[in-house]
Amino acid sequence: MARSTRRGHGEGSISQRTDGRWHIRIDLGRGIDGQRRTKHAYANTEADAVALLRRMGGRVANGQLLATSTPTVAAYLRDWYDAGIKADGEDWRPSTKRGYRVSIESHLIPAFGPLRLEQLTPLRIQAWLKEHKQTHGARRRIALAHATLRSALSSAKRLQLVAINAAELVAVPKSKARPIVPLTVAQALTLLDTARTHRLEALFSVALACGLRLGEALGLQWTDVDLDAGDVQIRRQLQLVKAPGQRRQQPVLLDYVKTDRSRRTIVLPLVCIDALRRHQTKQREDRLRAGDRWVHSDFVFTTYNQLARPNRRAYRPVKDRRPVGKPLHPRNVLRTLHQLLDAAKLPRCRFHDLRHSAASMLLAQGIQLAEVSLLLGHSELRVTADLYAHLQRETGAKAARYMDALLNR
């Protein structure tokens, strides 16, 4: 005959089943849906059942067992993504939301989608990370997926859907940082000489001399540039955004930059001032030539008049009727950079490597790390130090040789 051990109100109960096992039942209270929720467990002996009930009661007391009826990981992640709100109440930036969407649909839902949030334990997440590392290595995309999950579970914990953030309790394999291969001074001069006859000469001059991010450079407007004073204000950036109903991402000017310290004023070198003056003259010629095709956007770097393309059937030039003066698309800028690098017989690189080149050349000339960090608009000095640690060692070795020549008599 099955026996039952009754306990005080809210302490749970233990009963013996007909098969000899012991059934533990504990009341978790009412969930957000108003329904009562209980937790059940089983043990082989009465002593084990009592010990297990005590452990479960402790978890209820410290909030590790909740009365909330949790959704599946897939449902919660999609709801969290649709809300698109950070912990401080601000909306996500488009680039952040784009990264979250890729992580959720490509990595997190395939791995954990059918599970309930309460079933998403540190052990499960750690096993997923270990499996991915063994199969694919420590790639950055899985680190970003883990960061997405950690952020989502932080919101779930704040809403009391889970008691702990399981993603915070695991060891994440470090992704291999892409090596920085900046252009040398000679290569930078060769690139600028090759770009001198190109319509976007000023863009690459500013990128190399001032270390701007691509979004910062493409988001520059003439109201940000003072060629007489010789400075430029970084206040906005151009980002690719996919608006509702559109199939493709389109360049959109956003009224913020990557970090607070990215909002800065840069003193322009003379080489940039001269290039921007030539660029301004050419842009005015473009506006006159385009006529009603000109788009008044006030961007410094815009689409421009292309050479007349041949009509293959009639073998005569066809007048270009495309709009002129629109903001440049980042992919087209990268394509142009690669064309210039190929023409200069230089190895291809990312646009961001021009930014690294600017920092490398300044550090090699003995400019202080703090000054380079301000120029680049890094959030902290530590970011600059981590990125360019190898250059600091070279500068330190140069300083040691200099002091040795002075003091070794």
C-alpha cells in the first residue's frame, strides 16, 4: 500500500508509489498565467526523497525554482528580438539587430529551440560550445551567438522567467583575432598616387590620414567639414538598414556613432584639405552636369557622373539617367578600393585596414598611444593598447636602442 508523508503547508509532500519508488511533489505557487504550478521528482528510497525535497525547497526559497510557465527558447528569442529594446530602454542599433538575427536563426534556435527556458542549463550551453569548438574551431560567429544568448537571458532573468543567466556561467572559447596587416608608408603613398586621378581620391586620403571608420567617412556631410579652419566633426555614420517591406539593405544616415568617444573633432592634415577642396570642385561640376538628376543630400562623398556606357546594339553612347549625389554604398566603396589596390599592385585589404594603417604610421612616428586613441575614437585606451600591442613593443625596442646609444659610453 502506498504511503504518504505529509508536511507543513508549502513544504511539499512525499508519497510512495505502488512500484516502490518515492514521489516528491512541491508547490511553486501561481505563475503569471494564474495557474498553479508544481514540481515533481522521484527517488528510490525514502531517505533520498527527504533529502531531495529539502534541496528543492531550498531552491524555491532562493528563487531558483520559479512559478512562471516559461516559453520555449525559440519563442522567447523571437519575442525578445521583435521587442528590440536594450536593458536601458534604448532601441537596438541596426547593426546590432542584424547580428542578433543571424545568431538567433542560424545558431541558437537550431541548438536550443525546442527547450523550455528553464531547461537551458549551463551544462547544455557548455556542451554546445565544446561541440562547436571541436567541429569548427573557436570562430567569432559562435562567440557572437553566445553573447546574443547571454543578453537575451539577462532580459529573461529581469522579467523573472529564469532564476539564473545560464550563459554567464560557462567558459567561452576565445575566437582567433584576425591579424592586423596595415599598409606600410611606402604602400600608403603608392595607393594615394594611384587614387589621385580617381573621383574618390579624397575618401581614401581621409581614411588613411585620419583613421575614420567606413560608416563615419560615408556619413560625413559638408556641414561637418570646415576647410578654412582645417577640421572635421564626426557626429553621424552611414549604416546599411533593411526597412520593412524592402528586400535589400539601403544606406541610411544615423544620428549617432559607435561609442561616446567616437563623437570627436579631428584636425585635418594639409593633404586631406587639398584633396577635399579638389573633391568639392568636382562635386559642384557633377551637380551642374547632372541637372535634374542631382539628389540634394549634402553628403561629402556621393555617387557621381559615370562615363557614358556603350549601347551594344547600336554601338553608340547611351546617356546615363541614374540619380547622382546619393550616398555611396559601402560594398561599392570596397570594390573601388580593391580596384585601386590591384592597379597599384598592392595586396587587397579591407577598408578598415586603412584605419589600422593610420594608427600604425602614427605610433611608428612616436605619437603617444592616448593621442592615437582619441583620433580613432576608441571607447577606452585599453582597446587601442590591445589592438596595437605589437607596435608598442616595436616602439619600446626603438626607445631602448635610443637610450642605449645615449647612455652606453
